[in-house]
Amino acid sequence: MIEIGGQTYALNDPLVIAAMVGVVVLLLILVLLIVAVRAAGRSARLAEPLAQQLGVLGSHVQQLGQGQAQLQGNIQMVSDTQASAQTQVIQTMERRLADVQQQMQDRLADNAMRQNRALTEMQERMKESLHGSSKQTTASLTQLQERLAAIDKAQENITKLSGDVLGLQDILSNKQRRGMFGEIQLNDIVSKALPSDAYALQATLSNGRRADCLIHLPNPPGPIVIDAKFPLEAFEALAAAETREEAERRLKDFGNAVRVHIKAISERYIIDGETADGALMFVPSEAIYAELHARLPQVVREGFNLRVWVVSPTTCMATLNTMRAILKDARMREQAGAIRKMLSQLHRDVELVVERAGKLETHFDQARRDVEGITTAAERAGKRAAKLDNFDFEEVEAEAPGNVVPLTDKS
């Protein structure tokens, strides 16, 4: 900030920037003027020796005039010669003076031209420097605007992501919503792995319990239940443990929470004669699944004993693909009788085609013989037409006059 005359101006104000640029230009012009004055001083100093020489020459001329005045009476005889010599000396001095003046004028003109060129070059450099600075400033401002736009876009994405994370936290913090999240994820996986008629969502069993998903597998093993469970509180408490004792205690609580879910699934969703001799517990988190198998393998074995298998989204998809192969094989076996019946009908249709092809071959053979007879008759007719075309009436009259039909009318 700059305060002038009681008013405050910002350094990035365009007026302040223009004023600063004007001051810089004025300073540069003053510097150029000083340089020009100094050059003129140097030229004057160069002219001082010449002036001194002129003064010396003037004094010499004056002394020569005085000597001529003193010797005028004595050298009357050589006055004309002296006058001629004096004229020559004066002419020579004038020529020298003219040469010296011309040299000084040339030097002054040369110095002036050099100063003008230097001033012009300096002005051009200043213009180029100012133009380059303007271009660089414009480019910097453009890059700054682009970066600010990218930052704004990234900020929008971060804000959206923060909203999504907060929404996910709201879902996971509520037990009922967390259960719905697991059910939705399970439904998505099942719908992608199995056909729509191979499973039922929120199916009610004979004991009144409602399963998240019931897979209609053939006997054996029979329909199998998949129930989604999400032991998030115990897992978060285990992850937040700071001391070793607290971690062991939280790990034990986590194992107990999983045991409760396994026991509930075993008691509710395994029914003799109605469901398969086992059920699946779907954990919609790979982290919880990995922690459970890595640090609580005994809990997983207890689930095996209770005929409950814990699956994650990845292992659930693999299991469902295996079930899909089982369903496909069962449906193929169910359709085996229909396939054999269709093969029998297809065999009968093939026999009919063979029989009709034989009859058609007989018709084609008869048609071939008829075509051959027509071809033979056509050849005979052609030969007879050729004979008629080459028929010689005179020879026929000489040999068999009685067989020739007269062309004139007998009547």
C-alpha cells in the first residue's frame, strides 16, 4: 500500500502501475539527456586543443606582421617576394584552418550521429523490454487464471467427495442404515451373478424369519440363505485401540460380536428339510473380512462347526458363480427328457426328409429321361430340316418323277 496526499493506493492498482511505469520512463529519458550532455562536454574538450593551436597560430601571425612592419624599410627589395610568400603562408594557413574546421565539424556530426543512434537503440530496447514484460505479464495472468480455474474445479470435486464421505458416515453410523447398506450391496452382487428366477430377496421361511437372500439351489444341497451382517462398531473400536491390552480386549469384543451373528444365522436360517445344511454370512467389507481371517481364525472355524461360512464381496461373487454353474447343470439334467424327446422328433423329421428326397429323385430321373427323349426328337427334326434345306429338285425329277408335286395348276 502507498499513501500519497492522504490517499492510499494499492500496489496492484492499474493507475499506480501506470504511474510507476511513467516515472521509470522519465528517469530513463533524464539518464539519456545526461549521457548526451556528457558526450557534448567530451566534444568541447576535444575542441580545446584545436583552439589553442589556433591561438598559437594567431600569435605567430601577429609576430610575423610586426616583423614585416619593422623590416619593411630594410627589405624593400624583397617586398614583392615577401608579399608573395606571405600570401602563400596565409593561403596555407587558411587551408589548414579550413581543414581543421572541417575535421571538427565532421567529428561533431559523427558524435551527434552516434549519440542519436545510441539514443534510438536505447529507446528500441526500452520498447522491446516493456513489450516483453507486458507479454510475460499477460501470459502469467492467463496461467494464473487457468490454475485458479483448475483449483476451483478441484475444490468442487473435494466438496462433492466430502459430501459423499459424510453421507457414507451417516449411513455407517446408523445401525439400521448400515444393515440396509449391506443388503443393497448383497442384492447388487447377487443380481449380477445369478438369473432373476434363481434367488428371492427378503424371503420368509417357515419359522417366520425373513432372510436377506434365498438361493434356489437343487437338492442336494437345497435352498441356501445369505444374510448380511456388518459388525462395524467392534471393528472401529479395535482399529482405534492405542495400547496392547486395549487392542487384545477390543479384538476379543470383535470376535464375540461375530460369534453372535454366526450363532443367530445358524439358529434362524438353517431348517431341516427346507433349506440347505448351511448358510452364508455376508460381510460387506473386505477390511473386516481380512481382519477376521487374519487375527480370529478360531471364530471362522467355529462358524464352520455351526455350518455358517463368512464371505466378503469378492468371495461371495466367486461362490455365486459356482452356484450358477450348479444351477445350470441342474437345469440341463431337468431338461434331459425334453431334449431326448426333441431328438426323437428330429430323427423322425430327418427320416421324412430322406423319404421325400427319394421320391423327388425318382421324379427327377423320369424328368431326365423325358428331357433326353425330347432332345433326341429335336435332333431328328433338325436333321430332316437340314435335308429339306439342301433338297435338289432336278435330281429328284430325273430319278423319281412320280414323286414330284407339279408347281403349275392343272386346271
